[in-house]
Amino acid sequence: MNGGPTGREFSLPLRVYIEDTDAGGIVYYVNYLKYIERARTEFMRSLGMDRSAIFNGEIMFVVRDLAVRYSLPARLDDELEATACLTGIGGASLDLRQTVRRGQELLVEADVSLACVSPASLGPRRIPKAMLATLRAAQHPSGD
């Protein structure tokens, strides 16, 4: 894994297992969402924000918007890399550009918007100041 609080793209190595594929040995489309979810989770963990920091009774992050573009399929036993790059930060939201690659080949690209919400009401809630400062330090310098 690389990346972290330097504004670079975070990456998580993955391998395609039989359970990820359809009868033809091609990764089932919804599994790419699992791959990018894992990359987002590990990205946040690399910033010191593990599950207890994100789902702490005060706040939680939920996917608000997701746009996915599928370019090429992955197959059984492929070695992949799922990435996460923080591209935008609002008072109660985060925007990320995420990809799944096989070597230099771009397989899937996604733009993900997360909303910070109150677990009790599921209404918007501002990101805590300390967390916001850490996230701003990890944002990609160009904003995308």
C-alpha cells in the first residue's frame, strides 16, 4: 500500500478470486464497488481514521453519489490495484476519484461523493475540525 496524508493517490493491491467472477471468469460488475470501498476504507485508515473514528456515534460517512465508468474487464486471478484520491472537501462532504487498474490498464473509474451524517438522524453533520484538518492535508494538490 502507498499513499496517505501526502496528497498522492492511495493504492491497495488486490487479486481476483473465483467468488468475484461470473460463470465466464469475468469480475461481476458490482464487485468493483467492493474493491473501491476497500480502497476508501484503507485510505481513511492510513490517515489514522479507522472504523471507530468514522462510525463513532457522532458521525458516519455514507455514499451520496456515485458515477462509475467500466472500460475493461478483470478476470480470475488477475492482480489489480484499487486507488483512492481525495479531490474535494466540503464542510460535510468528501469527493474522491477512484480507479481499479491491472498494471497500466484502467479497468474502472469512479467519482464518489460521501456525506458526513449524524447516525441518529441521518441528516448532514459537519466533519469534526481535527478530522477536517487531516483530510485537507491529504487532499490531492490540484483538487482532482
